Amino acid sequence: MSSGAIARPLIKPEWALPSRGRVGMLSLIAAEAAIFTIFVVAYIFYIGKSLSGPMPKDVLELPIFNTVCLLSSSLTIHLAVRALRNAKVGAFGLWWFVTIALGAIFLVGTAREWQRLIFEKGLTISTNLFGTTYYSLVGLHAFHVTAGLIFLAIGMIFTLLGKVKPEHSERAEIFSLYWHFVDAVWVIVFTVVYVVGR
């Protein structure tokens, strides 16, 4: 430092409480994570304990396309939030819509899988322990995807009505935490049900 330079004291940034919305969402995610943990542990515990068929290896097919769609939606919602933060409302609407489309494709894929399992393979929630734990775990996840799609659709309606502004980017980001959570849970469900459980 040159002799003529003035030394300035370091200014510590002021600590601020996180927003109530963020705290609320993180609390919800923590509670939901506990519920999913119970269902995953139950599924793992009952693997191979069904007294009658069908068994997972007999009826389950890897839902690769559905998984790619759902995990891709984490990227699209991230791009949507970033676009809104940068005041690009049009780009936000586009990426938000793509997120809805990918989530809907996943949900339709799940419904088609269930239709095949029930009507072609004879696996219902009351068939055996595998059926009970499978539909409970995958159904719980599908319910969360459905709830997420409802909120995404509401956000899309507000966007089309011109009500979404760059100052709403934090709200969009807070919701995106939920969607990222749903995607992360699917990685666990996919691994436990379609990889380990087979």
C-alpha cells in the first residue's frame, strides 16, 4: 500500500433474518423429508417379503424417459427464476411453462405405468406387500408432483395476466426450492424402487 493511500476500516455486512417465506418452505421441506424417509425405509424393509406375486422384477420397467423429464424440470425452473431476476418476464414465462410441461409428462407417465401394472399385471395396492409399499411410496411422490403442478399453473396464469414482475423473483425462487426437493426425492425413489428393489 502506498503511503498516500487511506486505510479504510472493514465494514461487516449487517446480518438479516431470512425471509419468512424461505423459512416456511424449508420447514415444509424438512417435514416432508421426514415423511418420505418413513415410506422409503418401509419399502426397503419389506423388499422380498411378499408371500405371493407379482414381484418387482416381474412387473417393473425402468421409467427412464419420465425420470429425464422430471430432472430436466429442475433446470428449467432454475432458468425461469434467473430470467425473472434479470427482468426477462417473457423468458420467465417460457421456462415456467416448460417446467409445467415436463412435470405433466412425468405425471402422465406415472399414470400410464399404474394402468399397465393394475390392468395388465394385476398389481394393486392390496395384492401383496410389494403392491402396498410401491403404490404408497410412488403415490406419495406423485401427489407432491401434482401439488407442485397446481402451484406452477397458478403462477403461469398470473404470468399470462401480466401480474408477475421482477420483484416477485424471490417468491418464484422460494417455490423452486419445493420443486427441487420433489426432484431430489424422485432420485431416491427411483434408486430404491427401480434399482435396489428389483
